[in-house]
Amino acid sequence: MTVDAPPRASTVRPRPARTRRSRRTRREALQGWAYAAPTLLFVVFVFVVPLLLVVQMSASDWPLLAGNRGWNFPENYDKALTHRLFWDSIGFTVKYTVITTVILIGLGLGLALLVQESTRWKAILRTSFLVPSALGLASASLLFYVLYSPYAGPFAELMQSWGFTFLGTPDGALWSTVFLIVWRYAGFYMLLMLVGLQGIPDDVYEAARIDGASRWQTFRDVTVPLLKPTFALTIVMCVTGSLLAFEQFYILTKGGPDNSTMTVVQLIYSVAFQGQNDLGVAGALSVIVLLALIVINVFQLRAFRRDES
């Protein structure tokens, strides 16, 4: 009589749960990097590489056409800061930025309050205010260039009889361009303000009405404080866009008359591709503008966060 031997225990041990979890985490991380890789490559080649190239240009003698290239830091920055149009372009750009920011933010809020109420014309008003935003800035500038033309525009005969030109004087060129920008972007900022207004709970307005607050008091003490995040976003966008203004002035005024509407970006273009053909000085101007934008945006965001706290 034989006795069967007991079955041997399996020598394969189950994997610890920690190992399986770590492998799953690594696999999910690899999948995330795979999904993000196209966007990362786009950002690197479209933004990071050109930025590094501009920094290299700003510290080098870099002619547009023929010529030797070599390190000359900080000569380009000295030429940029002492350029005859640098400070004038800075002053005009700041002036234009203040004007457009105040008008666009105020008008955008006014239009948002107008179309916020549920009326029979609400959809038509929203669409009509927003339609110009669908037109490209260059196309809109060309359209207004024809409208402002003293020869082919619809106001040509009237302007000739009055001896007036929209773009013939510094003030006329500035305000004509401001009108174009307000027409083009007012609907866009109205949309941003409308989103902020719709994010305010109705209970807050109901409590204000119960407390006997008037319309002005409700707007001053309820609407404006709760719109601070929206104001922060719109002001940063408007200031940044205005400081980088180029297409509208390049098409309408070419920086004239007598360089009175020369913006900083126009000056960079002029130094790089007109007259001097010096990419090194243009790169130095670009780096200065970039640093100024970073400082201004950080200051704005900190100011709004300080107000909220």
C-alpha cells in the first residue's frame, strides 16, 4: 500500500499590490506624456526656440543680410535705449494703452449690462455686438483704411469740403485707430463681462433688494466687487494686446504722420526690416518689451489679489 505524497505548494508568489500600483502609475504617466507630447513639441518649436533665438540675437551683432555675426553684449541694448524713437514710441504706446483699456472695459461692461436683461431684443443685440469680433484685425484695418480714405472713402467729398482727414493729424490718426479697435473688440469684452455677470448668484441680488439697496448701490457694492476676477482677466488681456499693437497702425498710419503713431512693436519691425536692417538691436528691443510685459502683468495680478485678500 502506497501513500500519496501531499501536493507541493505553488512556488509562484502573488505580486505585491504596491508593485502593481507603481506599474499602473508609470503606465498612466507614460500615457499622459504621450498625449501631451504634440502640444509640448509645438510650444517648444513655436515659442521656446524663437525666444532663445531672439535672446541670442539681442546679445550679438546680427545683420539682416550679409555681415559677420559676433557677441557684442550689451551694445545692442545701449543702441535700443538710445534710439531716437524709443522713448517717443514708449510714450505713445502707453497713451494708446490707457485710452483703449478704459474705453473697452467700460463699454464692455455697459454692453453686458444692457444685454443681460431678458428682453425680446436680447439675442439680436448680443449677435450684433459680437459680429465684428469675428473679423480679423488686419481685415478690419483694411476696411477702415478705405472708409478713412480722402479719395475713395464714403466721406471723401465731405472731408475735402471741410479740409479734414481722419489720418492726417496725430490726434486724428490716434482716435481713428481707437475707434477701429473699439468697434472690433467691444463685443468680445462684452462677452467676457457677460460671463462674469452670469456667474454672480441671484441670491446676492435678492438679499440686496430685501435690504433696500438701490440699483446704483447694488451695482457699486455687489456687482463690481464680485466682478474683480473678470476685471483682472480683461485688463491683463487689454493691456497686453494694446502694448503689442502693430497691425492697425501699420495698415492705417504706417507710424505717421511724422512718426507720431509709432508703437514699440512698429519700431522693432522698422529697426529689423526697414532702414537699419539690424536684427540685433531689434532683438534687444523685443527682450526689453517682453520683460516690461512680464513686470506689468505680475504687478496687475498682485494688485488684484491684494484687493481680494
